[in-house]
Amino acid sequence: MNFKHLLLHKRNLLIFGALFLLVLITFWPSLFGEFVFWDDDLLVFDNPVVWAISPWTIWKIFTMYDPELYIPFTFFSYQINYAISGVDPFVYHLTNALLHSINALLVIGISYYLSGKNKVAAIAAGLLFAVHPLHTEAVSWISARKDVLSTMFFLLSYYVFLRYRESENRRTYIFSILFFLFALFSKVVVVTLPVILLITDWYKEGRIKLSRIKDLIPFVALSFIFGIIAIVGKPGQIGTSSPLEGVLMAIKSSAFYLGKLILPTRLAVIYPYDLAISISTPDILVSAVVVVLLFALSVLLIKKTRLPLFALLFFLITLAPTFINYRKGFGAADIYFASDRYAYIPSIGLIILFAILCSVLVNKYKQVVIGLLSVIIALFAYLSFQQSKVWAGSESLFTHALSLYPSAQAAHNNLGTVYYRNGALDKAEHHYSEAIEIRPLASTYSNLATLYRRKNDLNKSLTLYQKALEVNPSEYDAFFGMGILFAQAGEFERAEFAYKQAIEVDADNKAKTYLNLGGLYAQFNRYEDAIDQYQLAININPFYANAYYNMGSAYQKLNRKNEAIAAFNNALRYNPDLEPARNKLKGLL
């Protein structure tokens, strides 16, 4: 397979250019959006592993979770963005748009082969994929990079495998395996590709040849390996539930996405589910009826065409890895039955089905079909444009979610945090209180406690931190906040105990806690102990400018001038805007 010819072919470049322009126009508002406080801090601007491309950061991204997903290639893409623009979100958004455009081009290529090389079906599928409102979250959310990136490699592997089936070229086959490996390094949700390749063989030939199954062995092996890696990362983040609950929520989710693919309105970042998880619940019962009827209809049509069953199986199989994600958090209290980005790959099967149907009808009803397609694409582009405005910032994101789903506990909690960070403490208090009223989670109690600590109401703050620990005895933010609270009150032993408990319950925040524990020791003139804690923080995060600064200050107190100078230089190396370090360094030179 000649990849150079494929990439540089004038026709392909023109199609890609048109798709990229369409994507830029459709998602224009989000291109200039901010980072949002919905994992963007965790994955990008507060994440030291993306601040540089070095042996240490490369090693870290291949040996860490995010905290629940293994996504080293996604982190590497953030590293490239950071090297280009630092924490300017525009380049991150533009990268997502570029990846989405590539995915739309690959959808055209795959549709071309699956439709028997029908150009109308291929172009229609690519355009619908490019502008569908359900994809707005994946394109507009910087933290959804893992979805658009893994999809790109998934589709590349799929497309190249289809070419291999035509040519039987072993080099092409190896490239397909390699792209699948890259997809798994981006996000493990793509593990279902071997099954998709299997049902594609069935769709194209009407049967599965045993002689061809051997081609899937490397794909299955990779899926198994990365499946194990995924399972290792999930237990601490995903709540448990009964198998029946899992099946019922899978049915609910499937029907929800089917509905949103057809009528993509009332889209939000959070979809709360507060009803009973039971087959007798009307919401779930109707979902089950819809899924069963669609499956039955697809089976009945199998003698005439395998396409509907193939499309439905593609949808359900690629959606299946997300079915374990609906319960999260301590006590499995948070229910996330749907996220728009989870339908990013699954939507392709149904979009191809609709596109091929249009290509069949266009022979008899050319003007009607082309007119209808044009209206749908224009309408979807408009809805995506409007939806991308929602992703302009954290406040608009969660305010929009609450306007549609007022009982979204997480939206209240996150909006409270947005207002807290912006200094609107009364608004923050209102939303934290609303969140607790809906569902009293330890994390929200901790947030409200931190707010009262900022208001200097220390007694109320302590009471709320203790309430958080009653709900979840391993609540990191409560221990960390109590450490700050006791340090402010000059209670050394209680502050030290709280910080040490925080270190014990949460490995992901150890560097920050070591920094504060070092500050506590320095507060009580235990500078050697403080330096030890700062060093522990630096061992975890070698780019921790504040740790170097505090270490320099401790060395200065001990009259160890050379060590202080070295520490302040390192602080400025990793944060050139840290003026206190610059001022202290000038005083030592």
C-alpha cells in the first residue's frame, strides 16, 4: 500500500481541505474556548507530565493512568501542544478539530469500501460524521482528545485492513496492526476492533471463513493485553453493580444514543439518572423495546440485506466498552449513563447505514434525496455550531447542563467550583448547597468546607470536613483541607496528622501534600524536615517550581547559600514568572 500516494493524492487533499474548513466553521465558537474544569486541569494545565518532552515525562506517560485510563499517546499529543503554545487553549482546540477532520476523511474511505465503492454514500457519510451535533463534545472538549485520537488510529487500522483484504499485501496488514496498537495507546475503548473486522468479513462475504480468522489473532492478542491494562486502572474509579443493573443501563444507554443520533437536541455534558434501575421503570422498559425491535427488524431483513444488522452490531459492539462506566465514585453514588463522546465511534455504523440508504434512493429520487441530505447536513452543522458555544468555558458548560437537567448533582458541584475560583463565593455556596441537597457526597462537603475556610469561618469549615470524612473516610480533600486549617490555627500535631493521612489515602496528590507538609515544618522552624518533604515532592514532579522555591527559602534560613541559589534557579527554570524566587536570588548574588 502506497501511503505517500494516498496522503498526497490531489483529490484526497482537496477533500480533506474541504472537510477541515467545514469542521472549522461548524465548531468555530469552541476553537476560542477556555480550558474547562472538567478534567482539563487534571490532564493538561495542572499536569506536569505534559509540560515538557523529556526522558522522565516520556517514561511517566507510559507508566501512569489518567488516573483511570491508560492513554500515553494522548498525553504525548498534549506535550506537543504544550511545546507549541504552553497553556493557550487555542492550539489544543485546533488539534482536536484537525483530528476530527481526518476522522471524517477516513469515514469517507471506509464507507466507500463498505458501500461497494459508492461515492455518494461515502461523501454523505463523511459529511454527516463531520457535522453531527453528538460529536461536539469530542471535538470541543480538550480532555476528549483521547476519543478523537484513538478514533483516528482505529479508523486508519480499519481502513488499511479493508485495503489488505483486497490486496493481500502483508506490508499493508502489518500497518493495520501497527495503527491498532497506536489506537490502544491512545484509549483502550478501541479494543473491539477485532470483532468489527470479523463482522465486516461477514457483511462483505455473507460468511466467516476460518482461513481468514487467523489474520485477527494479533488484533485479539493486543486487545487482550490492553484489556488487562484497562482493568488494572479501573477498580479504584469505577463503582460496582449487579450484572442485571449493568445490562439494564446498557440498554438505556444504547437507546439514548440511538435517539440522539436521530434527534440531537438537549445535549449536555452531564446526564443525571435518578430513577430506579429496574425493567419495570418506564424509561428502561421503552429503551428495551426499542433495542429489541430494531434488532429483530435487522434480523428479518438479513435475507435481503445484511447492512442493517451490520450497522446495528457495529454500533452496539463499539459502544460495549463504555457500559462499565455508568457507576463511579465512592460508594458508586454517581451514575453516568451516557456521555456524548462515547457515541463517537459507534455512530459511524449507523451513519454509514443512512448514507448507503440515501445512495440507493438517489437513483430514483435524486433531487429529493440530495435536497433532504443538504437540509440535514445544514441543520446538523447549525446545531453543532450552537452546541459548541456551550463549550466556550466552564460557567457556560455547567449552566447549560443545569438549564436542561436541574437535578445534575455534578453540574451544581462543578459550577460551584467555577464560581469559587472566580471569587463569587455566595454563588459557589449556593451551588455546593444545591449539590448536597441532591446527593450528599464527600467531595462536595469538602468543597463547601474549603469555601468557608476562605471566608475565615474555621469552625464551620472543620465541621464540614469532618462531615465529608463521615461520608467517605478516605476523602483526600478533607484531610488536605484540615491540614491547612490546623496549620493556620498553629496546631502542629493535628496539621501533621491530617497531611500524613492525605498522603496515605491519595497517591495522585502526594506532591502537593508533601509541599504543604514541608511548609508546616518550615512554619515551626524545622527546616531540615521541610527540605526532606520538598525533595519528596520534587521526586514526584521534577518541574515543581513552588517546591524548589520553598526549598530555597529553607536553605536560606539555614544559611546554606549555594543550595539556596541552586533551588531558586530551578524554581525560575520551571516558572520564569515566579518573582519571589527572582527577588530572593538577587539578594543572594
